[in-house]
Amino acid sequence: MGEIILPRRLFLWCMALIYMVAFVSLYVQIPGLYGNDGLLPARWQLRYTGKPLLEQLLTSPTLLWLGPLLGLDTQTAMELLCLTGAALSLAASLLEPLRDSLVFFCLWALYLSMYQVGQVFLYFQWDNLLLETGFLCVLVAPLTLIRGSRVVREHDPVTFWLIRWLLFRLMFASGVVKLTSRCPTWWGLTALTYHYETQCIPTPLAWFAHQLPVWWQKLSVVGTFVIEIPVPFLFFSPLRRLRLAAFYMQLLLQVLIILSGNYNFFNLLTVTLCLSLLDDRHVNFWLRKADKSGDENNDSKLLLWLSRLVELLVWALTIFGTIICFDLQVDSAKNAVSSRTAFTYHQFNQFLKTVTIPCIWIGVLSLTWELVASMFRCACISGFLKRFWGMIQWTVFAAAAASMFAVSLVPFSYVEYDSHSRLWPGVRQAYGLVDRYQLVNSYGLFRRMTGVGGRPEVVIEGSNDGNTWTEIEFMYKPGNVSASPPVVTPHQPRLDWQMWFAALGPQTQSPWFTSLMYRLLQGKREVIELIQTDVSKYPFHEEPPTYLRAHRYRYWFTEPKADGSFPERWWRRVYDEEFYPRVHLGNTFLEGMLTQFGLKDKSASRRVSNTAVAQAVRWVRAQVRGVPAHTLIWTLLACSATFCLLQGLRNKNRHAEQTAVTDEAAEKVDDPNEGGDESLSDHSEEKQAEEDESEKNTEDEEEEENEQKLVGENDDEEELVKKDENHDESF
């Protein structure tokens, strides 16, 4: 692995932006989700039992316990923490000195505080991934606020390696669980024929991707398996070109997912993790800068040819294995490529048992190599004190990296039961101690494909008289069959996401849905803004509905017309069944469900504070109210990117000016008669005259010494005669 200065800096900058997106996206939804009149008030999660503050923090690690000390209620405290995280991450994205270990620790602690009370609306894998990556940023980022220096430390490759290991666990597990779940669509390679229309919030491009031929969809599933299962092993390849190829394959997969689906910041975070596969030489290639390392030129031709041979062998084995495992054949009659899964579940399970433990050993060897190389760099530092301080830093961060790696083996080994049972019990105990802090997590995306018989979708209807019903249309999720799918990345509308999950089962599996119906009957503005940011578009914005009910429909993408033209509607749907019966305030069924799920608020809400901090938080809320979350996020991203671009151009121009001045001064020194600077020319002439006089004096001294030597060779008589003559001449 070459130098990682530029990838590391780029990684930290991207993480600052992702934190900003996550905090802003969550901030705009806090009143409706966790406010005093929200769906799941967060204050229910903070039961003040009179225990010491430290004990409460250890039981539930969230900074919201400090709210009463500041005179803030839980909702205001959550908004304050989100605003602090957003401002801090925005500042870190603009100013490199703030991309500091302490700053990233604060960001991690702030998001963990939200996660602890977030309940079902924050229990997503990308929230876990952000917390795990955010904690690793604490180890990767420098301590610039304390040391005042951004130089690369000798142990940086070790901590940056943890990002690569996390990327491996994420991708490998995501590929494996698709097959271990025994989902017939993944095994039949037909998952993508359903995926584009059944994912939570598709984009307009998903409609076009859904129209692709079946053979191409099946071939795309094969490509997904290849990118997620065998390719991640190349992350640890000693050959640079193999790592770069793995990077671009992962980048291709993530870009395609971004184009076809709204998965908030998850894919952007995955791309950020992929930066751990790069080095300075490749980033300079992106920036069109000259490569000063010259590593490739120094390689011997024999070593170069051997590496090319190994690369060719790796790709040949990958292609051959793909053809054999998925029985790829060219069908010239249909101009297509046929494919099928040519192995059984038992064979794949045996494969997992064979490779899981070797995966761990690959990680051990790769980490050991980084540790030894880092220790050698520390030993080569000149100066005893610097070398001693470098070794202390190496010891601390090496121990931290080894500990994080060991603990991560527990969730990683979940992919294969026998391998998990063979782990050292001490590692599992250590994992149990840190589990509440979300330092390491298990992953596995798209385990099973839903909506095979049609996309299930819950549609809520309201009425004032019980006879005429009006559908309540959500801003993001499918509802109106004529409405175009939205593009909301990187914002995550968490209520819309949970509506997708609720449609997959009965309403009893989603207790929060009863709270949604109850708040809509009450006409709570905070909850209405989760459905429509512009409240005037909500059909019952003037008066709450008297009755509410919910039905489940089956949705499908429409197909192009016979003449090839596009249809007027994006969706078609059929009625499925009743999801939630007709209810009204005071309804027996509604009251029973509220009591059963513990959604009736028995405790009085905390009095709204009027402190200066609370007033400032409410003022900020008033400024952003009515602004769509994705618009607000993209505005901040555009401002941040523009500022960084202008700052980069200014630094580039300043560097160019300094270079020009240096070159001009060098030219004037070489030729003082040119350039018109008389003072510089006079100074040069004086200096030249002094040098000439000095040379003349030196020549005179040499002549005198030679004469003395000649005199010393004569006899005494001649010497006496010469002295007498000289004596007479002197008078």
C-alpha cells in the first residue's frame, strides 16, 4: 500500500459532509417523530429514576440526560443536539483543522445520543454503519486541535486499514446473506425483476430499469454476487492494480443503486469507505498531478511481468468461476446470455464453512503487515525523543486497532454458525461490553426480496361524514398512480420508510401506526408535516378528519405501450384488503390499541422552557419550517462544495504566484543586467568587485610564499648579500 495522505484527507472530508446530511435530515423530523405530540415521544425513553447521572449515562448512553440541567425539555434538547452536530460537521467540512479526532468524537457522541432514543425510526443498518464508521474516524483523524499539526503519523495506515476491514465485512456479508436466506428470487437470479418496483422509494430511473429484458436482469444479479462475494477479497491484495479494480467495481455498484433508488446517505457512506482502497498516486492521477513517487519506474521488469501475470490469473479465475457457478451461455438465437445458479444451498454452506475462518486469518495477516510496517517507520525516525514519542503513539493505536478488529469478528462470524462458535469466549465477552455503543455491527442488506406478488402499499383515507373518503397522499412514498417517483437522496423520510415496512405485515406488527392514526385525528401539525411539508397540500389542513381508515393495495410499474410510447401513469394498482378499520377519537378499537401498545401518555409533559437556548432553538425551527428537507440538505451541500472549491482555487493561485515570484527572483540573480532592478544590479556589481579583490589578495599571498620558499633554498652567503642590498636600498 502506497502513501495514504490524500485518501485519508478525502475520507475525513466526506465523513464530515455525511454527518451533516444525517443530522439535518433527522433534525427536520424530530417534532413529528419524537416531539411531545409526535408519534413516539422520546421523553418516554428517559425515565428519571433519581439515580446518579453517571449511572444513567452508563445504562443508556445519551447526552439527553443533560437536558434538565440546561432547563430544556426532551424535544428541545434533541433539536439542540442535532443543530450542534449539523453546525460542527458543516464547519469541519469547510475547515480542515476541524477534521480532528476530538471533533469526530463529539459527532459520534451526538449521533449516538439520538440513536439511543430513536426507537424503530432509527433502527436502520445505515445508522449503525454511520456510528461504526464515525467511531473509526476518531482513530483515523489527527489531533490537530491539540498538536496544531496535520502531518501524517507513522501509525495512520494502521487505523485507516480498519476502514478497509469494515468495507470488506459490509460487502461480503451483504452478498452472503442473499443466499443463506434461501430467498427463491436470489437463487433463481430473478430478484432484480422485482427489486426496482418494490424498493422503498424508487427513483424515476427505476421505472426504466424495470423495463430491461429478463436475461439482463438475471445477468445483473450475477454481477451483484460477483462484486459482493469474491471481489472484496481483493481489498487486501498486495497488488495495487487489483485493489484499484476492486474499488471501481464497488463504485459502479453503488452508483447504479443511487440512480435507481433513494437510499439516503447509505450508498454515499459506502463509497466513502471505498476510499480506503486508494493511495496518493491514484488521487494525484485524478487531480492530473505529476507522480513524484516513481514507484512503478523503480520496479524491475521481472517483478512487473510477474504482477501482470498474477493479475491476469486472478481475473481469469474470476471469469471462469462465474461461468461455471452460474452456467453462463450465449444464446445467439435470442441475442441474450442465459444464466442459472449451478450450485446448491448445501454446497454454498460448505463454501462458507471453508472460507470464513480463512477470511479472519487474511485480516490478521493484513493487519499484522500494517503493524510491522508502521513500527519500522517509527524506528526510522531521527531523534531519540521523536522516535520515543512515535513508538508510544504506535503502541496505543496498534492496541486500539487490534482490539477493534478482534471485537468485529463476533458480528462478522454471524454469517456462519460453526465459525462463530469457534471464536474465543473472551472476544464475545468484550463485544458484549461495547455492544450498546454500536462500535461494531453485523450487516446484510436485501436479505430477502419482498413484493413478489406486487408491491404492498398502505393508503390512509380520511372523511368528515363517513361516506366521502379522501386519500391522504404522502410526499415521497408511492400513492398517487400518476405521481412521478421522487429523488430525495441523501435525505431519508423515516415515516415513509416505516410505511413500507408496515405494509409487509398486519398493523399489529407496527404499533407506531396506531399512534399515527391518533395524531392525525387530533390534527397535530408536527405529524402532518411528516406527510406534507407544505401543510396546505394536506387535504384536512383546515380541519382534522372525523374518521380515518387504511387499506392495503398492490402496486406495479406500468409498461410501455405497444407503439413504444410512455404511458401517462407510472403505477397501476389493485385493492388487496383492509389494513386498519375505520376509527375516530374515542373509538373503542383505537383506545384499546393505544392502551395495548402503551401509546397513551400518562405522564405530564415537561413545561416548555423559555431560556435563551430554548428560544434560539425555536427561532431556528421557525426559519426552516416549510422548507423541504432534501432542498435544505442540497443547499447546504452546494454551499459547502462551492466554498471548498473557491478555497482550493485561491490556494492554487497563491501557490502559482509564489512560484512565479521565486522563478523571477532566480532569473534576476542569474542575469542582473536584465529585469530593470538597479538596486539589485548595483548590489550584484559590488559583490562581484569584492570577490575580485579577494581573489587578487589571495594571489599576492601565494606569490610571497613562493618567493620565501625560493629564498630558503639559497646558501647563507647569498642570503646575507641579499639582506645587505635590501638594507642599503631601504635608506
